Amino acid sequence: MADLTTDSIPNAVAISTPLITHAPDFARETRLSTEEWKAGLGFLVQVSHPLTRDATNTAQESILLSDVLGLSLLGSVLGPFHTHDAPEVPHGDPIPSDDKEQPLFYLCTVKDCQEDPIESVKHSDRLEPAGRAILSTNSDGKLQSKVIIPVSYPIPSGGPVGKLLTRLHRHYWRPAHMHFLFVKDGWYDLITALCIDPDPYLTSDAVFGVKSSLIVKLQKISEELANHYNIPQGMELLTYDFVLITSDESARPRDKKALGNIFPCRECALVNHLPVPDLNSTKRENLDSQNTSNTVIYGFQEP
């Protein structure tokens, strides 16, 4: 692994500058004492130790800390048990799972912004606590499979992050949810999760992962659907319409917002769509005339 230096991270300076600015402000705002400062550093040392979590769980404690602080909410997480080697399942076939659990049939669509169906979208699905598979949408953009109803589960609590939650009088539980990852060449990957309503932890998710637009209520399979898909009438049903955008559609709004919010009226470069101050460039061009390549120089002023 490359050393974490300004040479290996293009925007290291851009990240470090606000951190250096806000760290003293945080200390002043909280009236941080020397003892509390030392305790905080000791906590970070514990978090960084690779064996601070339960021996049966190989996920990093530092990632868990990011989750419970709400940082991971900035980008939807795949979940701690995601794997890219999940088996591919033919369209409509059930995802392997525990037959003893309550079954669920989900019927979803994947479309573009014009509501046209998108065919052959690879969908990687992760249920908690069991069941995963890779499926593809059909010509109608539909995605269907028989799975099991997810249930609430606790995040690992045997390490320092668990102790932190206890000290903060917070619980360790996540509401029942299903993870989704949609991938197709030329389209922006969609990583998201649907949460099942009702659930006692919808308003207090330990990792702040619940969004109101992604809360769904289960329905019942009607006689018409039962006959069409050859499934039992009355089975639990989950439906949702997903929308994907192309890579080009996603790049320009992200670039413009990043430049406008972080470096207004300053020269900067976009490296993999991340803004980095460019001290050597004198180039100023209109944002609307630029392409969406991974590295580009913009001069952008607030309206």
C-alpha cells in the first residue's frame, strides 16, 4: 500500500487544510481538557488496532466508527457482509436462503430518467442476515426474485466503538433492510438500501442509514400476481421503482456542485471528480464548456 502522503493522495492538501482549521475550533467549542484530549487519542489508538473487534468478525473497527458517526451516510454503504463473488441467479429464480424464514417476493423496475426500462442491469443483492445473489433485469427493466424478509440486527459491539455507543446511551441495532447495487457499463452505479416499515429502529438506526424516500411497506401477493408468477397468494410482496442515470448525467452536476461549494472563485482541478487547488494554473474557462474527464481544470465563480 502506498504511503498516505501528498504525493499519493492528490487532494491531501485540500482535505488537511479544513481539518487543521476546524480541529482547534472543535477544541475551543467543547472546552476540551488535557485529560479528554489524551482519552480521545487513546480511543483512536484502540480503534486502529486490527483485533479490537470480535474475533469472528474481520471488518475494521475504523469503518464501524465512521458508520456510527454518520460519515458513511455521505455515500450509501453496501453493508458489512457484501461480497462480489455472490452467485449469479437466473431472472425470477429464488435467491438461496434459509427455508425456515418467512418468504418475501420482490418485484422491482429499473428505468432511466425518461421512464424507459433498462435491460441487463446487474443487480447485486444482500439480505441481512442471510442470502445474496447477482441478477439481471429483463427487457422490461423488471427484477424479481423470492427471498426472505430481512430482520433487525445488531452491529458488532465488542470493541471500543461499542463502548462508545454505550457511553452515549445509544443502542447497537439496525432496522431491517435490503441492500441493492445496480451496475451497467455507461451508467452511474447505484448503491442503496430499502428499509422495511414497520420496524422499531427506523428512527434510531445505529449508523444513520435510514432515508425517508427508501422506507417501504410490504404488501400481499394478489390472486392476479400469484397466477402470473406462480407464487402463493398472500405471500409478502415488496415493490420499488429504481431510476438510474448515465455516467455523463451524473458527472456534470457533481463537478459543478463540488467546485461551487468548496472552491468558489478559485482555480482548482478535478481529479476523479474531487476538487484539488491548482496553484500553478492560470487557466479560467466557463464551466459549461468543459468536458467530464477525470482530470480537468475549471475556473468557476459563484453567481
